[in-house]
Amino acid sequence: MEVSLPADFLVFARKKAVGLYGESLEISGFRKGHIPENIIIEKVGEAKILEEATDILLREHFSKIIEQEKLDIVGQPKISITKLALGNPVEFKATFAVMPQFELPEYKKMADSSKQSVASKEKKEETEASEKEVSDVLLQIRKNKAHFDWSHSAEATRDKQEKHDHPDFNKEENLLELNDEFAKEAGNFKNLDELKEKVKENIIAEKKIRNIEKIRASIIEELVKNTKIELPEILIESEINKSLAQMKDDIERMGSKFADYLTQAKKTEEELRKDFRESSEKKAKIQLIFNKIAEAEKIEPNKEILENEVKEVMKHYPDASETNARIYVSTILLNQEVLKLLEQQ
């Protein structure tokens, strides 16, 4: 965008700039705010005065121009002054990214189609718990219990633990018998039947969660595939930065250093950024689609939940910006609501 502002705008902005310097300067023989203009210019220099005047001008008028033109800009604009002289119009060039305009596909029909597609691939057994599945889980519980009991027994000395010199827990004779007594010890269940029922419930619950994840993944893939969006580079870079920051945080939480990870992986940070690019483009696209669906459906995050979640984030990250925390939580809650809407189609 190329902009030209009237010459008198610069005159008024210059007066404000002189006043600001007059308030901050300390000159012997003059009180702050009562320093003559010629003394201020002599002390500061006309170039500095015009520089401050230009900043004032842009702060006051650029946002108005953006609002007037109804532009939804992304990130900070790059502004270069092309003409600046008292008595002449001020001219500048502004370069910035704008939120892309795009048409949503028929997202409700796509969501319904995705659900049917996933459902047709799922077998009845995948929403139930077979006897074998229950038996496999119970066997693993018995192995875990045997290992726990052994490692906490007097026989399991430090040397034995270091050498992993323990009984073969794949052998039936080294495991506790599967009965009511075992169920009581394993998890305070009344009897074996209650333990089996709980295992069955957990298996079915896990399958339902996996089924929902499959449906969500299918819906998202269809939305991305059928929505044409020209992504601004700044949005892609933002997602790359998030992924990189998350990776660094995860590595540090494990007690390692990011530099050591790069050495071990034989990669540079720039190579990692390239690796993240494809997934970051997809994330940026998904978020734009979700935002537009939320706008179309008038979906907003629950205010009470939002405030509580923001407080929790600030507890764990007290040095974080509350504004950024609010944006982060609001985005997550909004996405959840959009997915709920699509899953219910």
C-alpha cells in the first residue's frame, strides 16, 4: 500500500514531537516543558525531531487507514518512508500480509460423509471387547504385578536390579493365580468378575476414543483437501516457531539440551524448520478453516471455562503474557467446539 498524507499532518506531528522532547530534556536554566523550541532543536537536532514526528504520524493514521480500507492484517507491517519534508505531503509504502479470503466447502456434509466412511470401515468387534482382549490385558496386569512385587521384595537386591536378574515373567509359574484374591490386591476390586468388567469397560472406552480420533482426522483431511487458501508466509512461520518452541521445551523437560539434540540428530535448526514446514502449513490452514466455521456458526468459547483455564496456564507459566495465554486457551476451546459441531452432523 502506498500512502500520501497532507503536509499539515506533518506540521502537527512535529509540534507534538517538539513537545515530547521538551518534557524529557533537562537543560540548565529551563524548567521541563518550558524549553524554547529553538533550544530543543539545537539540542536534539531536526532529523531526530522529524523521526519522532514520523512515528507519531504513523501511529495516529496508519491504523485508521487499515480500518477504513477494512483490511485484516497479520503481524507487523514493514513501512518505508519515500518522501519526508516540511511543507510537502508525507509519502510512505507499507507492506503487510492480510488474512486470506476463501470460501468454506460444505463442511457439514463433509463431516457427515467422514463419519459414515469411518463407520463403514469399523467392524462390530472394534466397538466391543473380546474375551482375548480382556485376557491379554489381565495377563499384562499379572506380569506388572509380579515385577512390582519382585522389585520391592527383600530378595531383589540393588545388584540384581541393576543386572535385571529377575524371574522370567513370561512363564505362568512366576505369576500370581488369576482369582478373587489377585483382583483385590491388583486394584482393590471385590472379586475377579469386577476386575474383568473394569478391564472390559476400559478397552471399550479406548476404542471409542480411537474411533473419535479417526473421525476427526477424516473430517480435517476432507476440509483441508477441499478448501483453497493462499497462506501468508507469516502464518506458516508462526506455526513453525510454535513447533520448534514445543520441541525445545520437551527436550529441556527431559533434562537434555537442544544443542545436544541437534548434534545427535545431525541437523541444524534451519533443517528442522524445513522439516516442520509441511505440517505447519496444514496446521495454519486448519486453524483458518476452524476460525471461519466458528464465525459462520457464531461459536464462542465458554467464558467461565476460558477464565479458569487461563488462570491454570498462568500458574504453570507465571512469566508468560496473559494476553498470549488467553489467545492460546481461547483457540483450543474454540477448536474443540467446532469439532463437536462437526462430529454431531
